[in-house]
Amino acid sequence: MSVSPPREDRRAILAGQAAAFLLTFGGIVLLALEQGAYDVVVRQQVAVVLWWLLALAFLAGLLPRTRPATPGWVVIGALLLLGGWTALSLLWTSDDARTLIEVARVAMHLGVVVLVATALDRHTWRPAIAGAAAAAAFITLAALSRRLFPGTFGEDVIAQAFGSNRLSYPLGYWNAVGAWAGMTSALCLAWSAHARFWLWRGAALAVVPAAITVSYLTYSRASLGGTALGLLVLFCASRNRVTLTVHAAVAAVFGVLSIRAVRNAPEIAQATGDADAGRIAVVLVAGAVVALAVGAGTRKFGADGWRLDPRRGRIAFVAAGTAAVIALAGAAVVVGPDAWDQFKDTSSTRSDLDPSQRLRSLNGSRYAIWSATLKSAQDDLVTGSGAGTFEFSWNMRATSDEFVRDAHSLYLEPLAEQGIPGLLLVVVLVGGAAYAFVLALVRANDPVDRGALAGATAAGAAFFFGAGVDWLWESTAVAVLALVLLGAAIAATGKTAATMRWPLRIGLAIAAIVLALLQLPGLVSTSEIRKSQESFAAQDIPAALAHANDAIETEPWAAAPYVQRALVREQSGAYGAAAADLRRAAARSPDDWRIPLVTARVLAREGDPAGAIRAYRRAQALRPRGKFFEQPVSGASPTARSEG
């Protein structure tokens, strides 16, 4: 016979659960609303706070509350080794500052996993997943509200800057928003099929048609693939599959109706106005009402207990799997050759008349980017070019004038930048994550626990798929959402940790402080450069020069502070000093074409035409397809393309 915990203990447990929910919800929402925290200053500010909190918690003995099981150590170990290998690439990288940014990024992600996996316990891991799901739903609804009713939330600055009709608010990138919506669908469907209270079931289900609509409005093909994979994993991982199937069908019906309403509302589809937004809202509200009714009905009539006879279930599973394989094989035979030709076609799909046309084609720049990535990897399969330097490799191998900084793949980019060891560490990380999710599912006995973990596993699968075809690892808010779910799954299988001895506490605190301090040079230097730019724009040259000097003192190994000071000195007419700063910048980032291009201008103003032409040729050699090389200059390649 179980004994209820004392009232004081119950209050402490409830307080811990509320804190886990609110802190998870609030943290993820704040990151998402900061343009997805892609900006280096925002991300590294968060990382500093994160690691200082961990240092204090370790020193005070407040953490770890939970000791991770084997898969947790695999994940943490993989991140530690990945961070170490990334740092080691400082020995051969061509740009120390860019490599240090990647070291800091891995440290940030490691901090999220360590905090969540060690701070949660058997009482709080599920509320943390609920908080993550609520945050995902909130941001999804905010994104849709911004599209339907532009005055309700902040500006979609990225879409405005690029003149795009693809929904990118609030994460700053349409494919990131699409991936987020796919993860939201998996999380909310899982809660709708497993929550005990009918109201939570209905509320979670009501979000899914909105998430489907957001996925559509991003016109992201990767979002469709991630959503499909997430739903497949969710079905396999769930306990209440009949309930899940009913709920998914209801969500699909209203999702399709909402998409049809969007297609009949050109201003919404094209992001040019809000005409007919009310009609779409009515469809979604009707879907929410039906969702509440369905959530109540499946709970009331015991749909959770409906099960197929095991023998019939196995037959149905084999039949469905066989049918799926046959359908996929048939589709591959029919459209495979055309699909491959489309994928190799690097032209852009016109979306001015029908934005959804993107969803019916595979053409785009991925083939060109990934081909360049593999060619770059062949240069050095052991060390790669150095973390954060793919842009330079792309500039030399590009087949178009497209600006590309990332290889758009969590798996191919490490191969090019960090060689086979980098790729293997990423594979170990993903394998450890899969191990953690599966172990947590196997050990979950309570149906609600199983549902929460099924949703987390499905969302994690959607993330790691999306990260393979886009730069979701660099989209901080999306990565943090996935890593919080992963950390909660690790905590679910962990055991209560014993109190650490002082030497271990001090050692962990020192390590956390080091990882916090690692964020400061880039954070402070970038902030000073931006202050210098603001002062420069205000024509306050002395202040602009002072901030540039501070940036150099903070990060003397970086090129950007020297470039900024050179620009300030150029404005002052100190061309010789500006040219000297640009030489220092070029020594710190020899493969960045922008530095010799600016040098060419400075030398021309200084009265050194021969030096200006040499610098121009150097810039052109570093980016042959660059937009700035329209006219041949004294022997410069006559094939340089115009960029307008």
C-alpha cells in the first residue's frame, strides 16, 4: 500500500513542478522572441548567465539533483568532445574569431543539456516537457497571429528585408519557423492523446491545425518532411494510438480547411495584407471548438483503452508497412529521375503567383551547397578547414553569387570544417539522443509519462531531421527547444544524485566559470563594434574610434575590430593608418574577400592605384562569383559576373 507524502513534501513537489513548467516556458519563449537568438550577442549573453548559474549551483551543492543514466553521459560526453575538437581546430583554422564563435555555440548547447538533465528530477521532468510544449504552442500561435493580424505582434523584419512572402516571424528564418511548427504538431498531438484532463487534451489538439497552417505559410519543404517524420515516430512511440489517430484526423481536416482558406486569401498567402484573415480565423476557432469536443469525447468514452487484438494489430502493422514500402517504391520509380533532376536544378522557384509552388518542386540551392561542402571535405578529411569557415570554402567553389555562411546540414558541415572526427562526434551525439529518448520511453509506465516522452521523442526526431537539411543547429531557439526535451528525457531515466564532495564541486564550478568566460571576448567585442558603428552613423568619430579600440583590446585575434577601426580612420582621411589596420585584419582572416576589397578602396583614395588593383584582384580571387566584380580591372578576369 502506497503512502502519500506529507503535506509539506507535496507542497514542495508542486512548487518544483510549477517552477519547472514556468522556467522552461519563459526561457524558450524569450529566446524565440529575440529573433530566435541567432544573434551572437543575444546567444552569448544567455550562455554567460547559464554557465554562471551552473557554477553557483554546483558550488552550493544544489546540482546535480539527478545523476544521468548511460545515454545522458553519451550525449554530454559527445558535446564535450565536440566542443574540444572545435577548440582544437584553432590550431589550423584561417579565422580564429569564427572558430571561437562555434566553440561558444557548442558550450551554450552543452549548458542547456547539463542544466536540464541535472536540475530536473522524477517529479519535474514531465512539467518541463509540458512547459516546452506550451512555449512551442505559444510561439506558433504568435507567428500565425502576426500573419493574420499584423498589428498583434512585432514586425517580421526578415520577410520585409528580403521582400519574402514566407512566414519568418518571430525566429527570423522561415525554415526555422517551419521546423518549429512541425515540432509543435508532434508535441501537442502527443499531449492531446495522453493527458488525463479533457480540457488539456482539447486545448493541445486545438493548436495543431494552427501549427499545420504555420508550416504551410513558411512554404518549407523541410518542414513537411520533419512533420511527417515526427508524426510517424509519435505513432510508433505512443501508447494510445487509437486516440492519437482520431485526434490526428480531426487536426488534419481543420488544417486542410485552414490551408484552403489561406489559398483563397491572396493577401495572407502573399503577406501583402490582412484581407480575409477573419475567414481563416473562423476556421481555426471552429477547429478549436471541435477539438475541445473531441478531446472530451475520447476521454469520456475510453478511447485510450481501445486496442486491436495483438495478432490483428501485427497483421495490420505489416500490411500498412508493406503498402507504404510499395507506395514509396512506386513513387521512386515514377518521379525519382525527375526529382533528382529538379534537385540538381539550382534556379529559384517563382512564388509571386502561387507561393505553394515551392512545395511541389525540389529545385533550389541545396545541391550546389552540399556539392561544395563535399568538395571542401575532400581537401582534408582529418581536420577540415576549421570550424566556422565554410563560407570561405563556398566563396571559392560557388556556382552562383548566393551568399552562404552555413552548409545547411548538421552532418555535412562538420565533415567539411572539422573532418571525419567532427562528423563522428555529431553522429555519436544524435545516436546518444536517440538512445536517451528510447530508454525513457521503455521505462515509462504511466500513460501520461509515455505520452509526454512520445511527443518529446517525435519533436526531437523532427529537429534532427531538419538540422540535417538546414541550419537549425545555429537557430538557437529551435535547438534549445530540442535540447530541453532531450535533457528532460535524460532526467526521466536518471537516479537521485548523492551530495558531491567539495573538491568535485569546486572543480565543476571552475569548469562552468571557464565556459562562461569563453563567451565574453566575442560578446564584448561585437557589442563594441556595434557601438562604434552607431557612433560613426551619428558622425561622432572620436567615440567611434574609441569603441573600435575597445573591441580590438577585447578580441585582438579577430579581424572585424580592425576592419571597423579602418573604416573610421578612412572617414577621417587617415588612409595610411586605415590600410595598416586592414593589413592586420587580413592577417587574421586571410580568406575573407571583403577585407582586400575595402583595402582596394582605401589604397585608391590614398593614391596607390597599383596597390588598389592588387587588393582588388585578391578579393576577386577569393570570391570569383562575387557581386562586386562587375567590371574587369587591369587584367582582372573578364569572366567575373555582374552582381548589379
